[in-house]
Amino acid sequence: MCRRFMSKAAKLPMSIIIVGVGQAEFDAMVELDGDDIRISSRGKLAERDIVQFVPFRDYMDRTGNHVLSMARLVKDVLAEIPDQLISYMKSRAIKPNPVPPPYSPVDQPQTNPV
């Protein structure tokens, strides 16, 4: 069921982030991640990779620097999202809007203090 859901979800503008907690083996989650092999359901390949899986235990800093550990976790968890968004946009021939001109504040009239 999970594969079928993720295969259908790959048609939508979404990403799925899974963080594995604990000492369990996460072979099934690594497979869902789809970095090496795209997931399939009922013989049909998912349209694109939308899953990012990371095991939390890989980010536990032995020196006790939890801020650094969490920064690394966040970096890796979010790493694939830009490419996933671009792959969705390309698959639907969606082109981004032009970049707007830089913001410049309008000159405010000077007021005379009393």
C-alpha cells in the first residue's frame, strides 16, 4: 500500500521526508527513498523521486555538539527538495515567472520636527 501511495503521490507537487528513529534496520525505507532504484507499484514506475529518507542515528554527534548534529540533519533532509520541485515543474512544462525587479523604497517626504 505504501508503494502504491508514493507512486501516486509522485504525480503531485509534493515531497515526502522520512526520518528513521531508533536502532531498527531501515532497508525498506532506503528502498522507498528511491535514490538508487525508482519505486514501483504493480509493475509501474513512480513518475519521479519524491522521498528523502535519513536515519536519525547517523546524525548523533559523539562529541555532544547537538547544534552541529541537527544542522547536518536538516541540510541532508532538505537536500533533495529543490531537485524534486524542479522535476515536478519540468514534468508539467511549468516555467517559473520572471524574476521581479529589485525592491527600492519610495522616497518618503521629509517632515520638519516641531
